[in-house]
Amino acid sequence: MSNKILEIKEVKREFIMGTETVRALKGISFDVNAGEFVTIMGSSGSGKTTLLNMLGCLDKPTEGTYMLDNVNVKELSKDELAKLRNTKIGFVFQAYNLLPRTTALENVELPLLYNPLISSQERRERAIAALQAVKLDGRFDHTPNQLSGGQQQRVAIARALVNEPVMILADEATGNLDTRTSYEIMALMQDLNANGKTIVFVTHEPDIAGFSTRTVMLRDGKVQKDTENTNRRSAKEALASLPETDDY
Amino acid sequence: MKIINLILLAIKALQRNKLRALLTMLGIIIGVASVITMMSIGEGSKQSINNSLSSMGSNMITIMPQSNEPGGARIMGSSFKTLTIKDVEALQKNAPHIAMISPLASSSGQSINAAANWPTTIQGVSPEYLEIRKLSVQDGIIFSEQDVKSSAKVCLLGKTVVDNLFPNGESPLGKVIRFGKIPLQVIGVLTAKGTSNFGQDQDDIIIAPYTTIQKRVLSSIYFNQIYASATKEDDSDEAVDEATVALKATHKIREGEENDFQIRTQAELMTMLNSTSSMMTALLTAVASISLVIGGIGIMNIMYVSVTERTREIGLRMSIGARGIDILLQFLIEAVMISVTGGVIGVVLGISAAIIIPSMLNWPTVISESSIVISFLVCAVTGIFFGYYPALKASGLDPIEALRYE
């Protein structure tokens, strides 16, 4: 058994826009092992979003193979892809995408609702555990508009965790947050990673990439650089070194 | 997703938009309530017609004389003289599906008891007449076959006649009254039947043996009508066929010639009267069901808005593992929930209206289970039909685009 969570080989993705063919990904190969914290970076137009959709099993490659936890995604039907997303991937979005007017607990329960094997009691217990893991004790009954941005993102992370996925896939998860809250979220991510979660984090902030173990740099639909982070920063330390903010 | 969770989800979604849900339901509520009300009014009037007709005997057959002179002026059927005792005998012999038979010779005139008098109709019949017409004797007895043979001067009085000839309330039994110049001994009083559907006082009659009327009152050998009853209600058609054949033979009517009699069954009369009320009911129900359709379109409209509003939610649900069918069912169940809840409220309102109307407008109403079941099914189907397209649209969304939808 290999411990490769992701195996991407010569993946290409082309879109047909009218008469033109847009080649968003032009042959990308890399692997992600279990327990890695990979950031994918790139400027806009580099194919970052396309790659993310592919990794999240929302899209399939035109060419090449994508193996997620030893399953070839290309061979799966729409419904099988949905099941894969449900059981193997935890999404964290830039805009949190929590259901409005729905409590934190219910938001976290949501992925489990689409898994018919889980009883309502187990669902509740796991959702509570996930919210405790992101340190949101006592906020179970708050709706998103009663929570701050950082708290909302924590709820979203709890929602991504609750299914015990093989990989957490974050799309600019700190994009809407201020530096302090971003660091808090990254500290949480590092904690999760330390506990063995594989994380793929898409961002365009080099600052954020510094918290990961490895950075994959995209440019024009190709991997430009794939480097291990030798001087990995600790988000907790970064947080501590931030100047005290004066609340006014 | 399990169905129970989908239903809970739909309830929550509707609770979040209570006013909108209620307004959307309104069309369905009005539609279902009016369909049930209209159908119960229709059913009520139909049943009241049927009741009064079957109180006359539902397997009754009436034979009347009719002109068969081509070209001549058509005259009232009863003024023709074609039916005689021979016809009655022929029917008794040759029509096995006719159980009972009674000729009718009637005459109008003044009935007199001492100082009281009353204009009424006397009907000369055989004893079976009472059973055919579902008349019964309240006091006294029916005259016998022997009385018929001897043209006995006996009679039975209807309640109206009793009230007018015996205003002091004494028993008419055994008294002798006069009809015109003929003295008749009262041997029985008929049970009151009240006013018929056509506004006729059914108790304003005197009944006597037909021979008495023919010989002593009319001096005629002809009958105005012949009443008969089929062995069973379902046998009416056979009985009519047999009677037609038998009467054609006695009247010597050749093939191709017009009959000089006509035969009517109670069933025909019932159908005739019912078809009018059925048509009215159908018309009113059709108008009412238009509002059901409009209600359905309202649901479709709101569901489309709801799908557009919740595009991001749909995208999110898909990205965390909802299949197309989960999304489809989520919206479909929401639509069905709206229409079924509206249907339940509509059924309650419709039933209340059907209960209140008789006391307010004095129209009879009968709530039929079928109207409730039908309108309920129709609104469930409406929900599915009009909810399906928005739900299909939702389930067909591309999760990538739905997630980025602004």
C-alpha cells in the first residue's frame, strides 16, 4: 500500500469556448503523500482554479489520470463522484459557504446527511466533536450571521472535518480574513496537519504558503516549481509575534 | 439523503419563508376548497333528486298512450285512448320481467264530506299500485282484488284530502264520502309523502279500484296510464323490451309503424334530471379547478425563484456530496409540501363550507369521499408536475458554476 493520497499524471484540461480551445492545464504531474500540507500557488490564469476543481472531483481531466486514494476519478460517474466528494474530501471555501439561517451545528452535520450509513445520533455526536476540534464550543446554536468571519471559517473547517476525509481541500480559505484571523486559521490547519490530516491549500499569498510543508507553483497551466519548505514557519509563533491590536 | 431528512429539510425551508409559503399555497387552498364545495353541492342536489325519484319507486315503468297518426296535430298523450285491460292482461302474461302492474284511470272532481268539500284527483288503480309507487297505508286497509272485480265503492284518502274533508280531526275510517255523485266508503288513509320535487302535493289524492272509476265515474274502458314495476332495477330495460313487444301485438302495430304508446322508466327520468345537475356541477368544478392550475403555476414560479436564490446552496450541497437526485428530491418535496399543505387546508375549508352552506343557503350538500381524495391527489400531482421543472433545473446545475454564482 502506497501512502500516496493524490497521484496526478500528465493531467490536461481543455475547455472549448466557441471555436477556440482554451488549454487551462497543459500536463501537470505531482503526488501528495499522506500527512503532507501542500500549498498550490499561482497567479490568476495559471490554472489554479481548474486544478482545484479537478482535485475536488468537481471536474474531470480531459487527458491524464488522477488517482484519489487509489481510485481513478476519470472512470467514475457523476453520482460516484458525489459520493467520493462526500466521503474523501473536505472542502473549505474562501466565502465559507455556510447555509444562512442555519445553526453552526446543522451546517456541520450537512455532509453527514448525504451519507445514508450514518444515524442521526452519530451525526450529532460527530458534528459536536468536529466543532470542539475547531474550538467552537458553546457556539453550536449560532447562525452564520451571529459569527465573525474567522468563526464562520472555523465552522466551515469543522464541516470539512466531520466526514473524516482523506484530504482537506482549501480554496483561498484565508482570502477574506485579516492577517490575525488568517494566522489563527493557519494555526488550526497546522494543528490538524500535525494530527495526521492531509491538506491541500490553494492560495496566492506567499506568506500563507510559508506555513505549509511543500509548495507547488503553477504558471500557465504547468508546474513551475515544486519545492519542500525547509524553513517552515509556525503559525502560532507568527500569531504571537503580531503586534497587539488596539481594539477601539 | 434519507427521505425523512429531505422532508425535515423541506419543512425547515418553508418555515424560513412562512409568508411566502402561505401566499404560494393560497391558490391551491382556494382551488381545492372550491372544488370540494362545488362537488358537494352538485352531489347534494343529485342525491335529493334521486331520493325523491326513488321514493316513487326506482324500478317503476310508466306506459302512456301516444298519437301515431302521422301528420295530424299532436295532442296530449293522456287524452288518447289506446290502453285497455287487454294490455294489462297481455303484460301480465308475456312480460316476465314485470313484477307488478296496475292500470291507472284518473278523474278530477270535487270530493265532499258533509259540509266540507275539496277539489282533488281520484285515481282508479289495482292494489299493486301502492307498492309500485311506494305508497303505504297509515290507517286501515288496502282494497282487495275482490273489490276490484266487484267495482266496490271503497277508497283510500291522501292526507291533504283527509285534512280538508275532516277538518275536525275525526277518523275518516268507515265514513262515506262522495266523489262527484258517487258515494265511497273510506277504508284507509295513506301515509303522507309531502311535496314532490316538482312542487306537486303528493298527498292530494283519492285511490279507488280502477273498475269503480271506469264504470261509475268515467264510463270508459280506457286507462290514462299503466304503471308497472320491473322485477329488479337492473331488469328495467328487459321489462321495457318485453312490454313493447307485448303491446305491439295487442295493438296490432306492424313493423315500421309508429307505436301508439310510450314507455318510460324511472331510470330514464333520473338520468335526464341528473344530467342537468351533473352538467352544472361539472361546469362549476371546471371553473374551480382552473384556480388549482393557477395555484400550481404559482408554485412553479416560486420554486424557480427559490432555485435561483439558493444556487450557491445547491453548489455547496453538491460539493459536499449531494447527488443530482438528492437536490431534485429536495426541491420536489418542497413543492409537494407546499401543495399538499395547501391541499389539507383547502380540504378543511371545503368541508366547512359544505357544512355551513345548507344552513345558510338551504342548498343540500353531500361531501363525497371521492371529491376529497380526487382533489387531494390532484394537488399532490400539481405539486409534482409544477415542482419538477424547477427541481430538475436545480439538480442539473454545474457545481463549479453554482458555487461561484453571485
